[in-house]
Amino acid sequence: MGELCYIDSSGDQKVQWDPKNDDQTDIARMTFDKLKAKGYQAYSVKKDGSKNKVISKFSPKAGMLIMVPAIGGG
């Protein structure tokens, strides 16, 4: 199973998908693309919970992804 986690105006959100399920994978990919278009940064996460690397393209085999909104400075 894959999991995409992010925060939006309604709080913590999760999208889970089975890489073998095309409908679930499509929903996860669309969510990823929508968030990237809004300026979110995506990170893959290792099994121990630590960040692995920044990613720019959705992969159904990614496992866990965390997406963080852009932070404006002042």
C-alpha cells in the first residue's frame, strides 16, 4: 500500500492506494499533481519514518509520501 499525507485548510489528509488498483492509483496521482501545482513539495519517506528525498513525479511504488505546502517568508 502507498500513502500520501498532506495538510490543507481542513487539517491532516491522507490518500492511500494499492499499486495494483488503477482507480486508487489515479486518485493518488491526481492529488499529487494538484498539490504540486499549488506549490507543495513532495518527500518520500523511509520505513523508519525519516525523510528520504525530494521527489517531483508521482510513482505508485513510492510507498509513503509527505507533501508540505510552500512557506512564505516575510
